[in-house]
Amino acid sequence: MKVQKTSIQISPETRDRLFRLKFRKTYDQFLSQLCDMYEEKELEHSSKK
């Protein structure tokens, strides 16, 4: 089964910054991990209120 993919528009500068951060992962894996980290931080922040 083929995984569906979409495209996003980012500037070359942002793409270059992402490339330096992703450490041998695919962009999809890296962005998914980044989303997970953000969601965890948001949960921590909301539970401290």
C-alpha cells in the first residue's frame, strides 16, 4: 500500500535550516517528531496551569 504524501511550500533558507537539523531522517520522520515534541510541550504547559 502506497503512503499518501503532500507537498509544502517553504523558503530555501528554511529548507536549509531543516536539513541541518534532521540528522539522517526523512523530512516526514523529522517533522512528525517535531510535532510530537511540540504537542508534549503544550501538554506540559497546560498541566502546569
